[in-house]
Amino acid sequence: MNSRILNNIKKDFLIEIRNRSAVNISFAFAGITTLSVSLAAGGAPFTPVVHAIIFWIILFFSAMSGLAHIFIREEEEKNSLFLSLYYSPEEIYLSKLIFNIILFLSISVIVTALYLFFLQVFPVYPLLFILTVISGCFAIASITTILGAIVSKAGSGSSLFTVISFPILLPVLWTAIRLTSVSIDGSGVQEYRNIVFLLAFSGVIISVSYLTFKFIWTEF
Amino acid sequence: MKSYSRLIFYFLIFAVMPGVFLRALIWTPAAEFLGESSRILYFHVPVAWISVISFVTAGYHSIMILISEKERDEREYKAYNAAYIGIIFTILTVVTGSIWAKISWGSYWNWDPRETSIVILMLIYISYFSLYSALKDNVNRMGISSVYLIIAMITMPFFVFIIPRIYPSLHPDTIINADKKIHLEAAMKLTLFTSIGVFTIFYGYIYKLMNRISSLEFTQQEKRNDN
């Protein structure tokens, strides 16, 4: 099973590298949103909470623009039937999940670097900040993978994706915003326990998605 | 037997329910600090209760669609109808709640934990209906919308841990407090619980009616397809 999943991930990466437009657009979207915030602010000072809110809103919309793509592409190219002939639904889910996690972590690296650089933010606890970004992005990627599959089957694009993702992503966004603001201003370092919450939440979502994915992918 | 139980059902809805309303508005004493405005309690709490019950009902039918092969088509409209009633009652909860909030806390909206959770419930219902309507031509509509509702349902317990940490509460802790008792006078408690009871029966009544309509439409559609 492992080699089959790796095979599928390799296939996805090859396709994305050959036709770079979609991934490029996701990266460009993330970069431009960050830059536009910085340009619009024009050096005005933000409080740590405002920094945290803007940072996670940028990450949220970057996820909304890029993470449904992997499933929508399979539907558009009419590949989904061939995929289900060769792979079991669980294998498809796990490979797409890993692809999305890698993609979103790399998007978040760009957003974080640009944000810290252009808005001159220096977190008091850099380790907490990095751990928050990694676990928050992990949670966002794991939730949006199953919802991306749902959206690709509905065939109505990214606006539906945002609508159905928002209520389910709210606990992640709240926790991540709180942790980020703490790591920037340095108050209440005991909040680091909430990282466990982010990881636990993604664990629950991943296990339920793993169980229910076949009902989305195959007709029953 | 069937007509006898139906008679009790109608009696509860058309005679006892107005009686409970009258009792809530006239005979029950008003709360000490809140005054006459406290009477909205007997409508606000039951309506909120129904919106949660509908969510659980819709979630139950969604799980059953996935795990059992029996009555799938029936369960699809049952889940949909429960969500349909749920969103109406959620809107009613928000409206009655914000009227009461204006009177007792001074503004229509305060981002109190319970206000926040009811808004999230409303968002989930709205997303569910958007998804459901987007899936109109999909043969797998019932499976996909059920999966979404299940994922939304497992998210709800996490909000219980998260929201109170973010927003301070203004709601009186009548239900959740240290000594696990409900601090209400006996007369008010009686009115509140009978009100919740009749509202639940009323919910059962409209839910049953909607399911009957859907089942008739479903058989009609099937006959049309056969011809």
C-alpha cells in the first residue's frame, strides 16, 4: 500500500511540475496577498493580535485558492474514474492528503517569510511561532483535503469551497490566531499546550475523512 | 389505537401549547432583575433547543445513510427536512436572543460564547444547503452531503472547548455552573420545561408532516420516471 501511495504522490508532483501554472498561481496568490497587506498598511504599526489575525486570514485564503486544485484537476481531466480503477479510495485519500500538506507547508513558508520581512514582525518566542504555523497549516491542509474532494464532485469551484470550509476551519483559526499573537508579544507562554489541540483536531478530521472518503469518491 | 394517539398529539399541540404560552406570558412571575422582558426565556430556550435537536437528527440520518443500506432515499429527505427546520429555528433563536440582548445587555450583538456557537451552527446549516443545491445533478448527492454533515457534527464538540476561552460569557450560568443545579424559581422552571416539552412535540409534528410531503413527492417522481 505504501509504495502505491508513493507512486500516486510522485505522479501528482510530476504533473504539477510539468504544468506549473496551477502551483505557480497558488504561490503568487499567497505572495501578492501578503504584499498587498504590507503595501496597504504602509508602515502603520499593528498590535500583535492584529498581526496574528491578518497573517491567518492570508493563510486561510491561500488555502482556499490552492488546496482544492488537486481534486478538481482529476475531475476536469476526467481521470477520477481511472484513478478509482487502479487505487482504492483510501490510497487516493492518503496520497492527496500528503500532497496537500506538502503544498500548503511550502505556501506557508513563503507567506511567513514575506510577512515577517515586510511587516517587520519579530516574535518573542520564535519556536512557538514556527510550531504554530506548522501545526495550523497541517490542520488546515487535512480539513481542506476532504472538503476539496467534496467540492470537486459538486463541480462549482472555489466559492463553494470557501463557504463549506469556513465553519469547520474556525476552531483552527481561533486557536492559531491566539497562539500566534502570544508568540509575537510574549505573554502567556503556557498557551503552547494549544498546539496539541491543533494536532488532535487534525487527527480526528483525518481519521473521519479516511473512513468516509469512499462515500464521496465512489457512487454507492 | 393510531387515531387515539393522534388525538393526544393534536390535543398537546392545539390546546396545551397555547396554554403554556398563556402561562408564560401571564401567570408565571417575572424574574427579579430582568423584569417583564425575562418572559422571552420561555420562547428563546425552546427554540434554541429545537435548532440543536434538528442538527442531531440530521446528523443521525446522515450516519445511517452511510452505514445501513435500508431506506436510503427516505433518510435523504429526512436529513434534509431536519436541517430545513433547523435553520429556521436557528434564525428564530438569533432573533429572539438579540432582542433580549438589546434589552438586558444594551446591544443586539455581543459575541458571547453562546451567540457565537449559534452563529456557527447557522453557518454550518447555510454551507450544507449551498452544498446540497450545488450537488443537484450528482447521483451521489446523498452520500456527499451526509459526509459533510458528519464532519460538521464532529467539529461541534471542539467549539465547546474553544469558544469559552476566547469570548467571556454574558449568559447566566443556569445550566452549566459549579453546583450543577438550575437556579430558577419553581414556577418559572415548570413553565420553562413544559414549554421545551410542547416545542419538542411541535417539532415532531412539523417534521412528520414535512416527511409525509417529501415521501408523497418521492413516490410521484418515481411513478413519473416509470412512465
